[in-house]
Amino acid sequence: MTMMKRVESVDELKALALEMREDIVKMICAAGSGHPGGSLSEVELLTALYFRVLRHDPKNPQWRDRDRFILSKGHGAPALYAALAHAGYIPREMLMTLRKLGSPLQGHPDKRMLPILEASTGSLGQGISIGIGTALAAKLDQLDYHTFVMIGDGESQEGQIWEAAMFAPFHKLNNLTVIVDNNRQQLDDFTDVILSLKPFAEKWKSFGWNVEEINGHDFGQVIPALESARANKSERPTCIIANTVKGEGVSFMANNVKWHGVAPKPEERDAALKELEALKV
Amino acid sequence: MNPTASMKATTTKFELKMGKATREAYGEALAELGRKNPNVIALDADLAKSTFSATFGKEFPGRFYTVGIAEANMVGIASGLALSGKIPFASSFAVFLVDKGYDQLRMCVAYPHVNAKFVGSHGGISIGEDGPSQQSVEDLALTCALPGFVVIHPADEHSARALVHRMAEHVGPCYMRTGRAKAAVIYSPSDTFEIGKAKVHGDGADCAIIACGFEVGYALQAQAQLEEEGVSVRVLDMHTLKPLDDAAVAKAARECGAIVTAEEHLLDGGLGARVAQAAAKSHPVPMEMVGVRDTYAESATPEQLMEKYGLTAPYIVQAVRDVLKRK
Ligand SMILES: Cc1ncc(C[n+]2csc(CCOP(=O)(O)OP(=O)(O)O)c2C)c(N)n1
């Protein structure tokens, strides 16, 4: 089995992240609807996963031993689709068919239309439970693949998250890692205004998880955190709280709740692309 | 989540005048209720801007709770408020409110029969691009399976507004489905509506089309088209699915001898199934049913989806032609 080649250079990863941001802005604009804010906040985390940390092979997406990645916050699908395109799972041109009739790139991840996805998501709160299932199966089958699940901070208000949070440490699922895209916003407002999760890290710790808090846009922190979770030798699952900025990379989207679920108009797309272009070295 | 999409069928000459989305009318009616009754409380699960409960929230911040992304908790809280004499209106997308809150709707609301009101927006597949995870095609069947519930699915802004007021007056649990897209204007602000009483359009006696929600607009287009073909039909806007207007179904069956139903919902347990049950008891006649057939839809524009899944006026016209052959 050939594995996906790891990208060792951080500069190269940064360049990939920028291209994915451009793709996200373009594809949501072309679709005319979608969720730019929570897609842009995921980018470094997905880049590090797909080009550095995950054991996977785009030529063999159903490989038994592949690491599993489940996007529980399904509305962030554009970032995942961009990562899958850059990794070679789907053609990059396909990105512009997002949300169009017949496209494999549905508004939220849809396994019927794109079978390489690990799960169909879009109703928040359910991804960790699915990840527990795949992690349990790995233990049962004595396989050494790792399961990563990405959730949102707003999503963490769902009760099922905490049912799952209780289960995984009890069953010593050290082959499971939850990544929280902690951009501090949800749909209607900032999470601290709607229903605060504080003290967030302490909650996970008290449920029995290894918890690490990082800057989710800094590869210098993202890569070591994901790699050590992947190599976890303790008896606990890992929760990485990645502090991020919703809309990161585009000044007028960053930290602005308006951009949760609105597509940029062509002028706004062009303004965003100009800013991203200026970030290129 | 933007209110610009509209539900215009493309293939008939009878043009519908588009008005507000029923979800927007819900927000306005809720604010009207808030002004009349200090016991009206609104709750939402992080979709207040989309369900338009935010319209109430802006005016009455002290009586408005956004509970977070926690639908089951919201339904339970509504139950407790109702048990304490408040009139809670809890809203979210239909699919999250009903599917995630179902055990709570059953145990905390239907079973003890408390006076709580629930409004699920973004019903059906006409929400478009967000895809099946956000498209509710089962909420009407699920809520009709809650004993003692009133279940309402209005066709336009005026009926929605009036029926929100009827829900508040009714003592007991209620569910209303609203839509995301702009809805055709079918009524005027002075039209009156009663829970459980169908609105009848025309007196055609070849066939009755019984519809709810957006399908009422399509049914009226089908009626106009069929008229040109020399087939005279009447349209029943069955805005209340439960309690169903059994008398209106019996009368339509007796006088027309054929029924077509149309709903933006799975055919399992929705309007068609309920009308068939009523007609079977009173006056069985041949029936055809327009609705979503045992599948989840997909992402696309509202118009494309209504077309692809067979819910627009031409499909109703065809269903009438089919049922007439069996008369
Ligand atoms: C169960 C459920 N309730 C409501 C929604 C509607 N919704 C979509 S995204 C969102 C906010 C999510 O916030 P968060 O998890 O923090 O994600 P992010 O801020 O990264 O977009 C909501 C309420 C949903 N998809 N699922």
C-alpha cells in the first residue's frame, strides 16, 4: 500500500492553505449559498491532517487501514472538499459544482453522492458518536488506524456531544481524537452570548480526556498537537481545542457573525481573493 | 438562510403573485401576540434569524431565550414553562426541532398534554441548496403521530399569520411547519381561518385536489390549466392536517368522486395518507398522491428540486388525468 506523501515544508503547507481559502471563497460564491466563516476557520487543521498527519491513500479511498476523518460540523464542507481536491481524491474543477443539481459536493457531506466521505453529516452533535463507532471497530479488529472528528464550539451545546464525551474515556479509546474548531461563534451570535461553554477545557478534562489548547492557525502548534494525538500511548482519548477565527484570511469576514451562512457576491469574492493573493510570498 | 429564493412553477400560464415567506409571517404574528399577551414566551435553538423568532426577540428581549444548539433541552424547557402557565413558542428548523426533540415532544408535551407551541421552519425540500440534512420531509407524519397535537401547515403569509393566532388561542400542544422560500399570495389579510376547517377554492366537481403548504399554489395553477382542458376541479387548502377536516374530505369525495392530494412531504404518513384514511371511512373514491416518494432529496435550487421530485403543477395535472381514468 502506498501512502499519501507527507508535505514536510511548513511554507508549502501555508501555500496550500492559502489556495484552499481561495477555493472556498470561489466555490461558495459560485454556489450562491453556503458557510464561508466556519469553512475558513478549519483550513490549517484540515491542511495539517490531509498533508501531514492522516495515514491515507487517495488512490485507495476504501483502504481498510486508513485513518478516519469525520466532519461533524457538516456545514464546513467546502474546506473539506478543497482538502480532498488538493489531496487528489476529486478533481479540482469539481469544486465549482458545489451545491448544484447532481453534484457529488452536496451542501453538507453526503455519502450517497460522494462515497469516499466517512459520514453524512449536517445535523450537529452526532460526529463523535460515529467516531466512537469506528474507533471501537478498530479495537475489535485489532487495526491501528486513528479516528479524528472535527466539531464546532456551538455544536458542543448539543447533549449528545457530552454523552459521547463520557463514553470514549470509559472505553479507553486512545485511538480517537476530537478537534474543536473553537472560533467562538455560532449561527446567531458569539457563543459566549448565546450559551457559554466556559470553562471548556476543564469540562473535557473532567470527563477524562487528554486536552490540549492550541492556536488553530499556527502550523507550529497544529502539527505537533495532531501528531502526538495520532501517536497517543495513554489510555485516554484526546481533545484538541483549536482556537481559531471564523472567517480567517479575509478581513471583512473575520470575526463577523454576518458571514456564518452567507455567500460572497462576485465583488466580495474578488475583494477576498485580492486579500488572499497579497498574503502569498 | 437568505429569503430570496422563490417558488415559481415555470410550466403554466396561471402566474402566482409572490409574497412573504410563511416563516417571516410567523415572526410578525408572534410579535403581535407578544404585544397582546405577556405570557407569550419565545425560544429558539440558534436559528432565530432563520425562523424569524428574532422578530419577537428584538421587541421582547426579556421574554426570549435562545437556548443554544440544544433542541431537546428547548422542548423540555417549553414544557416546564407551559406547566407554569406561560404560552411558550419554540422554534428551529423543522428537521431539528421535531427529529431531535421527538422524545421530549412525546414525553414532556403530548403525553401530559401541555399547552406548548412549536414552529418548525424550512419545511420540505424547497429549502434547496443546503440539502437533505436540513430538509424536513417527515415532520408532519411525526407530529401527527403525537396524540392530542394540532398540526398545521399554512400555504401563504396571511393564513400563516391568522393560524399563529389560532394556535395561541387553542389550549393544547400545537405544531406548525413554515417554509423558507417566498410563498404565493393566496389570501387577503381579512380572510379568516379556523383550526381544522379546510379552505375550499372553486366548486369543480370532476375531481378534488387536497393540498397543503406550497402545494396549494401549485394546485391552483393545476386547476387553471385543467379548466382550459375542460376538466373542472376544486382545490381544498388543508392547512390543518390534524385534526383533519373529515367532513370536507367526505363532501369532496361524494361530490367529485375522485381525489388528488399534494404535499411537500414523504407520502408515508402525511396528508395523502390521512386523507385516504378519512375517505376510506366516509366515501371511498379513487385517489392519486403527489409527494416525495421514499427518498431523501439533494442540493439544488428550490425550483429544480420541486421539479425533479415531482411536486410542481404539471405533476398535479397529470395525477388528476390519471385518477379520472379510474373514476
Ligand atoms: C442539530 C442542528 N441544529 C441546528 C443547526 C443549524 N446550524 C448550522 S451551523 C450552526 C452553528 C454552528 O456553530 P459552530 O458549531 O460553532 O460552527 P461554526 O461556528 O464553526 O460554523 C447551526 C445552529 C444544525 N445544522 N444542526
